[in-house]
Amino acid sequence: MSAAKLIPAFRRVALIGGSGPMPACFIQAFKQAGDEFEVTILTRKESLKVTEKAVTGYPQFHVAPVDYSNEDELFKILSRQQVIISLLTPAGMQTQETIIRVARAAGVKWFLPSEFGLDLSVPANSEIPLFVGKIAARNALEKQATRSEGMAYTYVVTGAFADMFVDPFHDWDTENYTVVVPDAGNQGQSKISFTTRQDVAYYTLAVLRRFDQFKNKTARVASFTASYADWVAAIKSVSGVKYTPTYEPLAVLERRMVSAAAAAAKDPTTIDFKYIADQLHVAMATGRGQLDVDGKKLDSDDMPEVSPTPLAAIVADIN
């Protein structure tokens, strides 16, 4: 269904982060949007050629090499922008705080920070160590928004990435067809909101068309909602592959997290990916991965221009 009747309040969009899988999804979405938006992609100088190649032949794109530590250079680029979408990874969260400050000074009207995950308005989610940088960015945005001529913000939360879920990071063994399910006593029945990364991009563009609706608010979007048990059943139904689940009690995850946190305190340079995954899995197992709970609704239900990717399409390629 066409979204032609929805006219974006702002057309000039800066995309922070020009290389990698997620930026590629946004570039694809903006390509399909045609001249609806004028997009400037900010990318580090070492990624310039790759980013330029990705948008060759599409006049709605401009590529701006940037040194984020050079605030004068950053200000000059952002002074021509109305909207910023940040796609920075957790490692770049400190850079995001700088960008927020410079963007406001440069007159940017609307900032969409790098969220795209769990709903951090849920108190227990906001306390997850992995999201310290995101919470800091939220605090900075909300503080400046209360001032005169403050910059608007919107948090786009999407749940887990559907196209990255059946993966060793989430304890799926794709060679031996087993999966370790974080268990809160219901054997993997807790529902989780999922969105493919390409749908994340499409939904974010849908948000851009609805400034008045989402100004200084959260947009909750998802391709579908499913539990671990639903994934196992769907994979068997669609591709014929039977995964055998084993159930790991939350107490085990929590003890492992305490140990990992202690190790990280001694050596902050240590990156324990299991510790990162455990933080997410506890949230998923306890129902904090589902977006449409406690009276909250999925805003994606009212975005008819996006055709969400179903679970069956994701598992069709699993063998």
C-alpha cells in the first residue's frame, strides 16, 4: 500500500554510519523511497569508497567523509541537515553523545538515536549493563529537549533482529541442530518481538513520515512476535529441520553474568560475548523482549506502507 499521502515534515536526513549490514538496509530503503528524502551519509574516511560505491547512480544520496572528533567539521555537515538517524554500534555510543550536542547547536530538528532493540522504557531493561551508552544518549536527548529550541527525538525500538536470531550468539547450534533456551520456568514459551534489519529500515522511514505522532516519543515496531518454541516449530514445519531444545534455568545465566561482570571489572578490555548474550536472554525469557505488553501497542500495526517479513520467510532458508 502506498504512503504517498503522507508527506514528511523534513526531507534532509543525515545517516550516521555508512558501512555495515544495518546501514546497507537503510540505504536500500532510501533508494526505494526515491526523491522523497535527500540523504547525506556520514562515514569515516576509511569507509568512503565503499559507501560511495553503494549509492552510485542515486542522486538523492550524498556521502560526507567525517572525523567525529573534529566538531567544527561535524557542525558544518550537520548544519545542512534536518533529521539525524544514528546507526552507531555500542562501541560508538560515546561518539553519539558528541553528535547529539553538535546536532542541537547546528540546528538539527529531529534525532533518532541508535536504539533498534529492547524497549528501554522498561525499567529492568534500562538497567542492563550493555545499554549504558544508550541510556546516556536518552538522558542527553531528553535534557536538551526541555530547553528553548530543543531538538526533537524519537526512539525506534524493534525487539530482536529476526534475521540474526538462529545463530551461535543466541545458542543455536546449526551443525548439530540443537538450541539452548533460556528458561523462566515455561520451557521457552515467553513471547519476543522480532524485526528483520531490512524491516527496521522500512519502519524507520515510516516513522519519518509521522513526525507529529512520534515527536519526543517511542515508536514500537515489529515484523512478528514469537517464542523460542515457535521458532523451533516453524523451522520444522517449513524446512523440515528438527532442532532439539535444552532448557537453561535463569539462575544459571544469572550466576554466569555475575562472574563475567567481576572479570570485566578487573579487566575492562575483556569482551565476553556470552555475557552480552546472557543479558539479552534473561530479558527475553522474562517477557521483557515483547514490545506490546502492559498497555503498549505496536505502532507498526498502523504503518500499512510496510509489508513485514513473516517468521516463515526467515526460517525457509534454514537447513
